[in-house]
Amino acid sequence: MKIVQAHALDSLDDYAMVDAPLPQAGVGEVRIRVAACGVGYVEALRALGKYQVKPPLPYTPGNEFSGVVDQVGAGVTDVKPGDHVMATSGGAFAEFVVVARERVDAMPSGLSFDQAAGVRVNYETALLAFRNRARLAAGETVLVFGAAGGTGVAAVQMARAMGARVVAAASTPAKREFALAQGASVAIDTEVEGWRDRLKEATDGKGPDVIFDPVCGPLFDPAFRSLAWNGRHLVVGFVGGPIPALKSNLTLLKGAALVGVDLRQFLLNEPEAAATNFADIQRWLGDGTLNPPVGRVFAFEEYREALEFAFSGSGMAKTVVRIAQD
């Protein structure tokens, strides 16, 4: 089979598509023929060795994907060859991947392989943020930064599904239009000059109750200062560059909280709550409450371009590498 691999993480030129033995499913494992693999900013960061946790070498990118089961190992009775599935596991820039059974889930009815390749990380992050960290209530107002990106789109749709009013912040007119199409009530730009006034107008003078922030850029401090009383600022990521700081007295003055959102640790430390969340996400995907848009799609051979594009932050929705064209 073909697999993308690097023995160093200094640049994308370190990666090459090579031949590798076809892996075999062991006890409690499932082999999947990969159809499509989702690629986000964090995956691109990890591929360049710039993520907070460096992967072991040799490294194959790809953490969430969709595909078709083609082999099951001993002890696996509830998954069979031919099943359409989505999974989370390292090394999905490959034609076949072997995954532990518990990392594999059935694709919700109506989803394409491209859609299913970008569901788990983004939508699980959004629900973790709003349900388990912010305790979002229906009728509250949510400000979503990076609202046209993969995580941002998931946050817009999730907040709407939970009964909130969404204000989308995005850098270009096209991205703002896209965020509105995903369910945001209003969209504002991200120019620093006069931004707090525009946010105040967009929230009817009250300020947002919850901020979903995967950017944490120049508007981090102004956004926190704009929170309504008892507001919650959710720190999801740092796409905006250098990690910003916040004066601790602002939490007291605003009666507000700065809350971290880390899906990886949530899955490890709160598995029962995570399972409940994902069951709800599957149900909402199945009934159309959530409808993941697909961003730019790259062919398998364009894996470097896909990683570079995801790292640039210029795309909308989730970038996808289509491993199997059929």
C-alpha cells in the first residue's frame, strides 16, 4: 500500500509517499480502507513538529478519517467488512489503517466520506466547549472567532443547535458570508480599530455571554473585556500566533471566567462524558441538526499542498485529503 511518511519534521519536504506492507488486523482491531482524511491547523502544526506534543518518528500525518472496513480481527463481532465508518487514529495518510475497535464508529446516515472525515475532532471540541466547559444555556449569545474554519463552523452550528444566538467573527467578507450560511445571526470583521464598538452593536449593547476562541490573537484582550457579566471565554487554540496574556484583575471586574478546552485530555480523563457527547453528535448528524460542510478537497498525491493550505488558515470548513478516488 501507499503511505506518506517523514523521518524528520523540519519541513514538508521531509515527507514522501512510499510503499509499505499491508497491515493486518489483530485481536480487537479493524482494518479500514481509507476514503478521506480530514486535515486541520493542529494536524498541519503537528506535521511540522511545532505542536506542543511532538509525535514519534517516523511520522505519518492524519488523525481522523472515513472509509470502508475490509478486515476485522479476532473478537470483533459488531463491525464487518463493507461497513462505512469513521475513525480517529494516527497515520491516516495511508491507503489502509488498522485501528482499535473502540476508535471506530458507524458513519451517520446521509453523510459523505468527505464530510465524515472531518466530524469528530471539530464537533466534539465544540460540544465539549459549550456543554462541559461553558455550561451554555439557550438564549445566551456566543461570539465565535475563526467562524469560517473547520472548528469555527462546528461551533456556529453547535451553538445554534443548543439554542444560542451566534455572532461570527471572520477576517474576510467571503468568510463572514459563509459563517452566516452556517447559522450565525450576525457576522463582524476582525479589524482591531473600533472592534469593541462593532461587537457591542452586534450584541445589542450587552456583550457576548460566551466566547469560543480558537484564534487567541490580537482581539483576545478586547474580547474578554467585552464579555457580559458572568461571561466565559473559552480558549480552544492559538491560530493567531504568539500566545496572549490577560491581566488577572479582569476576571474579577467582569465576574468572568477564562476556561481551557482540550479535547485530547477530555477524552482521556472523562471518557463517559465524552461518550455521551459523541452519541448526541451522531444523533444530530443523523437527523440533520448538524450538517458539516466540506472545505477544499485535495488528491492523495497533493498531501503537501493540503498540509500547507490547512496551516495557512485561509480555507473555509475542514480541508480534506481524498485518499481513495473511487
